[in-house]
Amino acid sequence: MPRQVTDTASNRVLIVDDQPDIRRLCRVALLAEGFTCDEAGTGPDAVSLAAKHAYDLVLLDVDLPGFNGEEVLRQLRQRPLTAHLKVVMFSGTATGDELSRILLAGADDFLTKPFSMVQLRARVKASLRLKDAQDRSDVLNRELLQVNTELEQALDDRDGELIRARNGLVLALAKLIEHRSAETGLHLMRLQRYSRVLAEEAAKIGAFSAILDANFIRTLEDCAPLHDIGKAALPDNILNKPGPLDPQERAIMQTHTTIGADTLREVARRYPFATSFLHMAIDIARHHHERWDGSGYPDRLAGDRTPLSARLLAIADVYDALRSRRVYKPGLTHATSVMTMVEGSPGHFDPALLEVFRRIADKFDQVFREFNE
């Protein structure tokens, strides 16, 4: 079970600042609340400690010797040991615009020096309450998927065929939408394979290992074809426009996320027997165009507020879009697509998942070549 915020002794905090007085203030304030605290005075020391211990929250100064707080933040997000790790930045010199940029880069909150103990405790407790809620949601989702799996396993052979028929109908429905948007017929099969290989590799990371079990990965693979189901409601002149969309057309195109999610939510209301499957399908349909920095749509969710299933699907979907030829663009090479995603899309993807993608990008290329007309 996730550790509870109310049981503060179980929350571990890393305090990172080159000023001993600041570290001492933070330690005194948090020890009084029952937190366990470690300290680091440089960027490299902070990264080293975070690689060894599963912290719930990191208090991180922007200006550090060795390398600065932004670099520490980048490395924390690429290799998290803890699910939903919270990072609160602070600085006495950064401007409002600089702090806003840091938030977009993955920080959860910030404090401006000098700050009081009351302010510090309030920000820390608020961040940990959010982490606790996210941890609880992960546990509930895992339990829901487990119950769904046990029910499926309890079915006899005839009902097992019904499950396979469901998956076949999902794929057929999604293919009809593909044909309307003039996309290639194998796109959905590639998307399923990308999602599986990415999730299986991400499961080796501590922050994701408890979430990405076999049930989650199988459901993700089954749900992936439904990500663009809302496009069925879009007019042909927008869905198949050969050139760039104008702002009004783009706004209409973006509604495919909410239309798809609302459609699936109505199905879930009427047919509650497939709750876990439809719950993930709704998350994917609504949120696969969100961005890590909060600039995506439709809800402008930032960081790990976007469901993990949608963050995984986003990487698979963008890679395939870059590789695929369309009436308005040629397909890019594998190397160019990877470079575009890893280096040319700051703030778009979950940094930890993007690092996983970079490591196994050759597997994506293999999938594309295997399922390509």
C-alpha cells in the first residue's frame, strides 16, 4: 500500500542547498513534523543520493555548485526511484519567468527565499498530499485490473472467445476510423507493439515497476487502438485536410479527445462489466495529447497528473506519426524521428519514459519495419 501522508515518519525528504543555514532551517522544520531528512550541498551529491534512496520529496535549490538545480531536476525526472516523486524548488535570485520555466521543466512547486517555516511546511505537506492521492489511485487501478484479470481467467472457453471477440471488434472499429482519416492499415498494430515494448522496458524502473505489471501492459495493448476513436465525429474537410489547419479547425480537431472519452464513458456507464478496460481506454482517448510541461490538450495536465497509460501511448503515437508518410508530409527516417523526439521536443514527453524510449528506440524501428506496407 502507498505510504500515508498522515504517517509523516514514513515520508523521506532530500534537502539540497549549498547554504548550511538553509538546510538546517529545512531540517528543523521538517523533523518537527516527523519527516526523515537527508542533506546534500552540491548537484552531484544530490543526484548520487537520489539514485540510492527512494525519496518522496526533494527540496531543491536552483543555484548549486557542481551543476545547477535544473540539471538535478532533469536527472531526477529521467531516473526516478519513486512513483510520483515531488520536487519543490527554491531560489533567492531567480525571476518569476525563470521559476515558471522550471515548473514547466518538471518541478511541482517553488518557494522564494527567504521563506518561513510555516510556508515550507505548507508547501511540503501539500505536495505530499498530492503524491499520496496519486499513489492511492495507482493501487486502486492495479486492484481493478487484477480483479478484471481474475474474472477473465475464471471464464470458460466459450466466454474466453467473447473476450477475444471484444478485442477484435475494438480493432475493427478503430480501423474504420483509420480509413476515414486516410492512415495506413497497420498503424494500429504498430501502436500496440510500441506500447508493449515501451511499457515492458519502463517496468524495470523503480518508479514504474509496481504499476506496470502484466495486467496493466496487456490492457494497455488492448486499449491502444481506441486512442483516436473520437475522430469518427469530425468532419472530413478537417480530418483529411492536406495542408495545415487554421486555429478554428485545430480547435475542432482537438475535440476528438473529449468526444472519444465521453463516448467510452457512456459505454462504461451502460456496460459496467468491462470497467477496468474502459477506464484505461477513457484515459488514453482523453489524454494522449497532453504534454509533460502542461501545454497539451484538452486539460493542460502537467507532469504525472496525466495518466501513465496516456503518457506511454503518446510516445508510441508520435513516433509512428513521424515515421509515416501522409498526403501533407513524407515519412522521416528512424534516426531523424528519434532525434526529433529526444532533442527537439522539450517539455512534450515524460522524461523518464523518453529516456526509456531512447534506450530501446531500435525496437521501435523493428516494429515499424515488420508492420509496414
